[in-house]
Amino acid sequence: MLSSHAELAKALQSVLTPDAVLSGDAAERAYDCDAYTVDRNNPSAVVLPRSTEDVAKVVRWCNKNDVPFTARGAGTGLSGGVLPAMGGVVLSTKRMTKILEIDYDNRCLLAQAGIPNKRLSDAVKDRGLYFAPDPSSQSVSTIGGNIGENAGGPHTLKYGVTVQHILGLTMVDPLGEILHLGGKLPGAPGYDFVGIVVGSEGTMGIVTEAWVKLCPIPKAVATALISYRNVADACRTVAEIIAQGTIPAALEMMDHGILRAVRAAFGLEYPEGTLAMLLIECDGEPDRVAHEMESVQKVCKKNGALQIRLAEDEAERAKLWTARKKGIGAMGRIAPSIVTHDGVIPRSKLPEMLEFVYDVSWRYQIGVANLFHAGDGNLHPCFYFNDRDPEQVKSVVAAGEEIIRRCVELGGSVSGEHGIGIEKVDLMPLMFTPEDMEFQATAKRIFNDGSLCNPCKVLPSQKGCVEHRRRWRGTAW
């Protein structure tokens, strides 16, 4: 048994190369959490493989030496999914950034797991294609992380989440075997193991390569930014647009908290008295886009829109998207720390739920701003605070749990796209009976019947995790 972090790191250097292993206080600090910063735990070492074979070597070494291991992409996750819960080795895919093959005839692409999401679209845009899933962090978040969390994004409403766009995977299983699941062609016979692995949050193995679907770039796009006097009018607009049968490519909402931050950061302009905004985008064939946007504007005006701004060109479209794509980052002007929650409710419950969110914020005396996928009913309340203050951390954790409980009470879900990770593992019983969770544990055991591969995530009451969970919850630094 290796007695120190230094010994473990030295042993790993012989498995790969010295420059592929990071260790010491700085590395441990840099890799002790993801973007959910209130829970932290140090790894013993960080390895930077360049290939599937490298990953397999490290996983086999971890099994031989009884060392836990956790895969990590860019660390943009928001539920503690890559926190090294039991210490051990973090396998970072940040050097696995190659596009290995592009098949234009069959509209698909094979890439390593560490490549940023947006680079897939950039690589094929000259041929009129793109990768449809677009989480707001797409310029940095990796395809492997998107697969792990089954990430969504603003265009999920029309195009679906990550799983709808993954054809095949190469994965190193928890024992170090290399598996090939699915392939280049959709609808292959047999069990859908790709569908099981996507969204499993790295608990079934480490995805190293993926075949992804490419879509044709829409012929026409119309984007509008609509201002409202209050959140209720914006919410009614969302419900009516969907009820009349129009499915925009994106239907996003921002409240006054986000707008204040974006105005300060990027000079966003909006009418006096604006307390909410919708960003609505329609795409497809030109005639259909024109008809959909006309219908959308009628609903917006009916529900009291203060202003409707239509993008005249691609540059203006990008400017209108600034508020949505960079809203979370802009919150850094208001407070040093932010936790972005992720719950789902029926669209008809949006006004009620947002009132509840504001009430929770007031009761716990912490700031909140909301920007979210309104068309899906996928909420993202953003609590801003100082995570160096343990009392504020406790309030943020408690407030978030109240909000998720209310989402479930209203017929929704504990997560829409951020995953369970560490953050919500104790909340799974809100949605699932013990029998439900045991069934999920049985599915997990198909690939992972041990306790080394990304332990303590998704399913509660895992062996050895209870005491650690008490230590994670509410950690401040």
C-alpha cells in the first residue's frame, strides 16, 4: 500500500510519463472540486492521459493498488460530479483533444473526450454542419463531460439533449478493459448501452472517444429579445407559445438579477422598468421561421411585452445572445461565489415556482438571480454569496434543497441537466423509492460492481461514503 501522495504520484509516473502526472498542494487545490465549489476533497494525484490506452493503464494500476479514480474534463460541472470523493486519482482528459475522423457522407464525427464542445461545430461549419447540443459553457466544456451529465443547453427544446446526438462510445470500464459501444450508425440492434452510459456521470467507466451526430446548419434563423415589466408576464408568454404548438429552437428567460449583472458587464440595453426578458430563437426553412416568429411576437404583445428586438444580422444575433451565454459569468461582478441550481417543473408552474425561489432567497438572506431554459421548465436559480463564510454556505445548501424539494412537489425533477453528483445524492429519495434505486444500482453493476470508479455519486448510501459526505457538505475555504 502506498503511504503518501508523493509515493503514489511517483508510481503513476512509471505507468505513463513524469510530465503526465501532477501532484503537490497546488495540483490538489486546483482539482479538489468542479464549479460546485461548496464541496471539496483533495485528490492524491492528477494524471493527464493522451489516449484510450493511457487511461486503461491507469485504471488497471488503480485496481491493482486499490486506489479510487475519477474522470474529469474541464471541471465546468455544477453538481460536484468530478469531486474526488474518496481521494485517489483524477484522470483529466484535457490532453485528449483530437478529432480522429470526420465522415461527411454519414454526417458524423469521431473525437476524443477532452475536446471542447464548440470545436466540433467549428471543425465542420465550412461544410454546412454542426453539433447541435450547446451548453452555455460549450466553448470550454468537453464532450466527455457533456456525455457524463447528458448535458442540455438553450437549444434543447427543439434538438434534444446530448444522448440524442451520440452514436457510439469508446469507454474504459472500471476494471481497465476497453469497450466499444454503438458505432457510426444509429438504431443498431441489441441493448442500448450507449443510452445507459450517457448521463451515468462517470460511474460506469471513463468515456475516451465518441461518435457524434452532425446536423445541417439551419437555412434561416430569427432571434428576438423581449422585455417585460414582471416575471409573471414573461412566464405566461412561455406557456402560451408552447400551448399554441410553436416549438422554438430556444426559449430562455432572464430575471432582473441577471439583467443587472449583464448590463454592468456588457452594456446590455433594455427599457426602463424591465424586470424580465425572454430570448426566443426560431430556425429552419425561411418561410416556416418567418411564420413561427410572427406567431411568437403576437403572443409576446398579448402578454404585455415592453419591447421586442429582432436581430437584423448574425452580429446582432450574437449580441442578443450575450445576456444568456455570459450571464452566469457576469454574476462575478456582484459576489465572489455562485451556486447554480438545476430543477425541473411543468411550464404551467413557472410563476408559482419563481415566487417560491424569491421567498426562499429572502428567508435565507442570500441573493438570487434566475436565468433558465423556460421552454423546458428547467430552472437555474443562481445564488450568489461568499463561500469563505461558513454560515452563508450553509444557507445556500439549505435554500437549494428547499427549491429542489418544491420542484418535485410540483411534479418536476431534481435535475434537468446538471446531474446528481455530490450535490443532490441525498435528494434522490424524493423521486425514487428504495426499490427504484436498487434497480438503478443493478444497472450500474453491469459495468461497475466495485467502489473505485467515481465513488459516492448519484446513488445514496454507498459503502464508505457516509462519513465523507458529512465532511464535504458545507466546506468553505
